[in-house]
Amino acid sequence: MNNTKLHENLQANYSKKFRSIGKRVSAVLKESELDIEKLSLNEVRQVTTTIIELETVTLQADVQALLAKKEAIERELERAAEALQSTKYEIFNALEDEFTENENVLVKLHQVKLQSIDLYDILSEMVESAIISALEKDTGSNIVESNTEVIKEITFEVIKEGSLNTIRIRKILSTILTTAIDVAEASPNRAEKILKSTLHGMRRGLVNSIDRFKKRLEFMPVEAKHILIEDYDIIIEDLNQTDALFSQVVTTQASESSSEIRKILIDLNKAMAYDLQELIQISKETADVMKAKFSSLAKIAMKKADIAMNSSKAKEAKHMGIQALGVACKALGTALKSAKDVIDKK
């Protein structure tokens, strides 16, 4: 029987008068008068897909409708987020105009602005602007101090509000350093000062971010434990390799830069080995605090995970895994038999 006729036959005989799926499937197979013993793989596939299609038609329509709503909501969220950021910029610009005569208040406003705007979207532009401003105000060795401070603040503000996972931190540090390298390439006479101050600022910003995370851990109520338990092992692992992560970011960017910049970055990275001790220490302290406060809760979570592994859903997944292995073994056995037959004939 070809696929079209098989599909029409099943569709004509499928009835939902039975309450359970099992009974409906049994009835349609019987009414369709299929010779189950002689069904080919293609026919089994057609029977299965037809029954799934008939049984889930309403659910499929519901899923498609929800997906359409989800896409519409995501588009609306994106527009709203852009409008929110734009409104924030307008407010800060208006306040800057009002405070322009008072440098002290203006500096405080800029600090508030750093804490209020979603910085990652504008990170590269912000770093570039900050370094160029420091260059323009350079009066000798001042650029190292001023640029270190501004990069420290930017790094701290961007990292602190998100998770401390390796991928996110690597992305932030790489963006900052890449931008600094671009400016250094355009200012070869001051390239070393730019890169040295950028690396020191990044390190201090990262240290401050981890220190802030540690202090939040110390006072975090147990009720908020679910925030950390899901990523407990990952966070502990990431905290144990922050120094390696920092050095890897530097060496990676160095390998992708010109020979002059590469040499500067490699030399600076070697010279910073001692400076990274502070980063190693604060990361270790933070990991210890997290272990002391949340390790027992993580163990409870693991027990719950073990229970979940014995749930009906997990058992079905295991069952399907065994079935897949059976299919693979059968296919392998058939292939070996065919190969043996060929050899025997020869």
C-alpha cells in the first residue's frame, strides 16, 4: 500500500469515541485491516506520523498560535527595551545640560549614569571614547592613572550586575581589550601606556566585581538560594580559574594583533603575574564563602535531581535511549551479516 492510500485509510478509520489513546490506536489498526507482520519501515513511519497528526492536530495549532504570540511579544520587548534606553539617554542628557556648570555634581551624575544604562550594548564605543578622552587630557604619565581608573569603573559596572560565568566575563574583557588595542594601533607612541593602563583597569574592575559578589553572598538570605544552586558547580569552577581566564584573554588578543602590539601585550602579561595574586586570592575567598554557605543546599539539590531522574519523564527518556541502542545494534548486526555473506561467497 502506498503512503497516500495508507494515510487515507487510517484517517477514514480513526475515531475519537474511545477515551484513551491506546484504545484509539488499537481500533484504527484493526479497522484499517493492516498486516502488521508485513509492514515495511516506510509504512511503519507513515502509520506513526498519521496517527500523531490526527491525535495532536489541536495541540499543534495551539503551539503554532503560542509561537506566533511569543515572536510578537519578543519584538515588542525589543522595541520597549530600545525605547527605555533612549528615554534614559534623553533624561541624562537633560540633566547634564542642567549640571554643566557644576563639575562636582556632573561627575556624580556620570557615576549614576554608568549604573543605570545597559552598558554591554555600548561597551566598545564607551571604552574607545574613554581612552581617547584620557589621551586628549594626557600631560605626561597622567594617562596611565586616569585610564586605569576609568577602565576599572567600566569593567566593574558591566560585570557586576550579571553572572560571573566564564563565557560572559571573557566576552566583556575581550571587548574592552580589543577596543584598547584598536586605539593603541592608532597611537603607537603611547601604545604601551594605553595597554598597560587598560589591563590594570580590567584587573581591578574584575577584582572589585568578585569582591562585591563575595559580600553579597555573605548576606544573601537562604530564601534566595535558588539563584545560585542551579549554577553552583559552574560558579565554583569559574572562580578557581579567574587568573587563567584573564591571561588567556590577553594572550588570545595578542595573537590576533600586529607584531608590535603582540610584544607589548605578552610582556605586560608576564609582568602582571604577581598582580594577579590579588585576583586569585579574592576568587578563592569568594569560592570558600560560597562553599560554606551553599554546599549543603547544593547536595540537597543533587538529591532532588536524583529523584527527578527516576520520574516518569526520565524513565521514558531512558527507555528511548535503550530503544535507540537496540536499533543501532540491529543495524550493525545486519551490516556484519551482509559483509560475512559477501566474504563467504568469495
